[in-house]
Amino acid sequence: MAKGILKDEVKIFIVQSLACFDTPSVVVDAVRKEFGATITRQSVEGYDPTKKAGSNLAEKWKLLFEETRQTFLEDTATIAISHRAVRLRALQRMAEKAETQGNMVLAANLLEQAAKEVGDSYTNRRQISGPDGGPVEVRTLADFYSNPQPGTS
């Protein structure tokens, strides 16, 4: 389908998808599924003003692209996966399914990923600070018995 034959709603969809960093291949598939229209990757690239193919794009499409991209970059709150709770729920569903299917390796990996998500709680390492937030003096038992008073030799 040629660029001039596309309806405005399809053009809007293409411009907004590209502004949200979808690749031309992804946009081609999405247009086919959403509108039943068959287009080429090259024609999709013509709607991206950041590409050479889109250098002659009409001003209204350039403005739509810029507005959509700015909104996309500024408003991550509308992207569900940007929220930790959403990611943890998804990891929980996946871990439960993996465990039900007997895939313990995957379940363990998902549990580790969930632990990382909540702040490296999968490790037994803890950061401890000394007085005034400084480093902690680490002494072995051998050090202690050979010199029971720290700082004296």
C-alpha cells in the first residue's frame, strides 16, 4: 500500500509507534494486525523525521512525532513494567508456573531475579560501616588472641 493511500488514523499510528522507539518491522506487523493494511518497512521509515527517509515528512507529522516522543520519554508512569510491584507480580506468576511445571532451575533463577528487584536480598553479604560511617576494622580470632587490644602493637 502506497504512503499516499493510507488513512490518517494509520499514519497517526505509524508516527506514534516510531516516536515510541518501535522498529519499522514491529510497526509493519502492528499495522497489519490493527488495521489489516500491508505496508513495507521502507514506507514506515518515511514517517520517522529522525531518518533520512523521513526528511520530507509533512510538518503536522513531525510535530506529532516530537510531541509523542517527548511525552513517551517524560511519562514512564504509564508503562506498567516501570513499576517494581508490577515486575514482582509478573516474576511471581512466572516462578509459580515454573515450579508447577517442575522447572526448578528456572524457578530458582526467577526467585533470584525477584530478590535482586527488592534490593540484593539474595546475597548474605551486608554492608556494615564503622564509627561515623567509616570502614569497619576486621580482625580474625588469631589477630585477637595475638593482640587483644586493637590499635596497640
